[in-house]
Amino acid sequence: MRRALVLILAVLGTTLTAAGQVTLSVLPQQLNFECLLGVSCGQASSNVVVTASNGQALPLVSSVTIQTPSQVGRSWLLNPGGGTAGASIGVGVDPTGLAPGSYQGFVTFFSNQASNQATVNVRMTVAGQAQLVPAPSTLNFKFRAGGPPPPAQAVTVNLAGSNGPVEFLTNRFDPDNLLSITPQNGQAPGASVQFRIANTNVSPGQYGISVGFLDSAGNNPSVGVNVEVEAAATFTASPASLAFEYARGGTAPPQQVVRVTSNDSVTFQVRLTGTGTGAWLNVPTGARTTPADIPVAIRTENLSAGTYEGGFTLDSGTASRQVAVRLVVTEAPPRGPRLRSANPVRQAFDGAAALSAGTWVEIFGEDLAPVTRSWRGDDFSGAAAPTQLDGVGVLINNRPAFVSYISPTQINALAPDDPNLGPVSVVVTAPDGERSNAVTIEKRPVTCALLAPDSFVANGRQYLVAHFTDLTTFVGPPGLVPGAIFRPARPGDTIIFYGVGCGPVTPFLPAGQIASGLTGLALPFRVLFGGTPAQVSYKGLYANFVGLYRFDVVVPETGPGDTPVTVEVDSTPIQGTRYLTIAP
């Protein structure tokens, strides 16, 4: 029983091994030798290659086992004496003195560094008169597991030493039932036998099969069949699902693409799935070959609002892939500009949800303007700023504001003069007269805010934007903002702050006018450095600007380091703590 199991494993070239151990394999696994008595019955050999699973050139030893012995007192199968894994090794036979017939044996290769043996089956046919000669003596097939079979191959059976005819029957050792042989019997010479792969649903690997041709005299020459089975073909579609959105009356959503790939050339069919899918889903159906890109588009005609679900199938015959498609159709969005619901209007410099006459505000929403641009010199009327840019305007409490910047999502505007206080409305007007939704914001007498952007935050402190009188060097720790020049201020230095919304000036200047000359705040104004009052040499609108305040402040005697700066307008402190760096 044990010897039978060894024979089966030897023919299959299979050995059970533990995970991680080095194993041996050999190709080819079947060798066939033939000789015709009196013509070609000398020594012969053929090469095999033994491979170690770790790829190393292991030393090998070999042994010979004779299944069909001779009667000449010696072994007809020659021991190659070992060799090296990865190199060719000659396996030879010596049929000298043998009677006609079929002889079988095998050569086994060993290594003390491997966990198994690699075996080569050897069949030698000694032909006398009227010997069957199948040709070729070796066939090779290669295919993918589960895939289509390779083309059939033919073996022609002729005769040696006789004109025949000789009847024969085929016989084979094929435990995995891989082969189909037709016809299974015939008459030599000239018989053609077709070899086909009948079963591709097998595990990847190497298979060795022997097919004999038996005549009435007991001669049984054979054909060796080597079968290489590769891993099954992959068939993938990516992405496996698509989502589209479409607003009625708008532009159709952009086309998307599904990429279909495999590790071999695979032909597949594209078919729509789902009831009524073809009414809204545009996918080219029919046969395609990998690799292929499947364009997926939406038919928008006559679609009502709602959710549509469908898709398509990619079928290769051996594998199928589903691609799901979801379409959400909404009603057409409202026309005209729309202000957002969260913080639609805020004051510049501090982001407060409040404004005052002559302050700058930022307005946010959708479709606020058809273009993006800032005001230019030709937009002004003398010293008066424009109330519209390309037909886009802003109404605050139903009074035109002064517009400096427009874009589809943001507008910057200066609030107009207006004695009314309390809740006021803000509306954006479009070039075609459409108006946005109105939002409400609190209007106060003064909403003074100093310039202190997020870029001036370091180590958890908000620094104030302050220039020295060269208007180039900033007050602050060196390196506060990359690319800008900073240094600490010293007591006695004059530095300049900037603000918006800080109240009326004298002489009076209407909102939206370019400031010219010197002005002064009409309300009391005070600056404290850590509680120490500072001298303010100028407090008013910045000349040649619109709505921008300038404060020239003399740094008082105070301690060194980052010092909190407090600003009061009409005895009311500006919200938030801001710092300036003072030198010793």
C-alpha cells in the first residue's frame, strides 16, 4: 500500500510539505525513450531541471527504481549520480540487450536541505519488428485555471520495421481527468489521435500524464503530456458603484468611467440591469475586451425629482461583476444671488456680526456675482466710491453700500451713512434686478475693530498689526510672519495701528469718500499698554483710503516682552486681547 502511494505521488510530482520548508520540484516529470532494434538501440539521455522552492542551488543526490526490470543482469535506467538544483541534469538509459517491450522506472532526487523528493518517471520502449511509433513523443499544454482550454494537439501513430497495418488501443495515467483523447483506438500507420484538455477547473500547478498505445503483441509505447496550469484569470471593475446628482433644468452631470481589467485578455458582455434603467442611464452595451473603459452618462430628458437606482452587469462567461448606479434628481435651484444661513454678513478685521456707518463688511453666499474682481480707478466718480461693480450692488437698510470686491461667493462693501440703529437688512442685487434673500444684522453707533489677522497668531497670542513709521517694518517678534520684517518696539517709538468702524470724524467726511488731508475722531479714544496710557499723535481716517482709520501711537515706558494692548472708543474697550512686543 505504501509503495502504491509513493508511485502516485511520484507521477503527480506532488509532495505534502509543512509551511515554510524548502521543497523540490522537477521539470519535465515524464521522460520517454524509444529505440528500434537493429537501428537505434544505443545509450540515450535527456535533461531535467530540479528546482528548490527557495531558489538556491542545493546539492542533490539521486537513486534509481526499476518498475519493469530487464533480463540482462543490469539496470537499463542509469543513475545520474545527483547534481545541483537549478542546473540541467542528464537522465539516461541503456537499452543494449533488451528484448522488445515497454520498460518503466523512475529517478528520485534528494537533498538533506529539502523536505521532499522530486521524481522523474521514465518509460523506455524497445521496438522490434512492427513497433508502434507515436510522434511527437511529448506534448505540452498551458492554460489558466477555470479558463478556456488551449487548442487541441495531434499525435500521429506510425510503424517501425513493418508496413502494417497494426491495431492499437490507447491507455493513460490521468488521475485528474485532464485529457480527452479521440479516437481511443485506431490503426497504424498514419492514425491521428487528438489530445484535448477536457477539464480546466483544477488547481494551479504542474501535472504529468502518460498516454500509452498498446498493440496486440503487448508493445505499449507512450506519449508524455506535461500540463502547466496558471492561476485563474482576474476580472475586476472599478469603481463598483457610481453616484450622480442632477438639478432639473440644469447642466447634465459629467460622465464617469468604469475601468474593467484582467490579467489576461477577456471578452465580456455589458448589460443594463433594473426596470426602466435605459430611460435615464446611458451605457454602451454589447461585447468588449479587457482592458476597457466603460463610459457612464445620464439621460436628463423628462426626469422628475426623485432617486433612481439601477446599474449594469459585466459578464465574461466565467465571472460576473455588478456596477450599481444611483441618480438623485432635485428641483431646479432658485435663481439669483443667495446669502448663506450661517454668518452671512460680518465686519472686516474682527468678524463681528454687527456694523456701523462707514465700516467695512464681508458678505457670503452663492451666485452673488457673475465675475470676480476688485474696484478700479475708473469705477470711482471723483472721490466717491462705486455703489455697483458690473451691476452687482448691496443694500444695507435699503440704502446703497459702496462695493470694493465681488465674486460668486463673497462681496466686500462699505456701509453707507444712516442714522438708524438696531436691526437692519442686508440684500445683494444682481445685474438683472434679481435680489437675494434679506438677512438681518445689528447696526451700532461704533463697531471699532483693529487689524489683527489670523496670520499674526503665534504661541496662542493674537498680535496686532502695527507698522513703524517706515511703513515697512512690523512690530513683533522676528519671524512672526515668514517673509516679513519684524522687530520689537522701544519706549518712545511711534507706531501705526489700523482700524475700521471707529466712528465719525471732524471735519465730517461722508461714507464712501476717499479721505484727503487730516481728520480727527469725534469720540474720545485711548490706548493702554498693559494699563499704561500711551500718547496718540494721530487718530483719524487714513488719507487716500476709503473707510480705513490710522492711529499713530507713541510707545510708553512699560515692561519688556509681549504686552497686551487695550483700545477704548468713547470709554468702551474693543473686544479681545491683542499683543505687541516691547524691547527692554
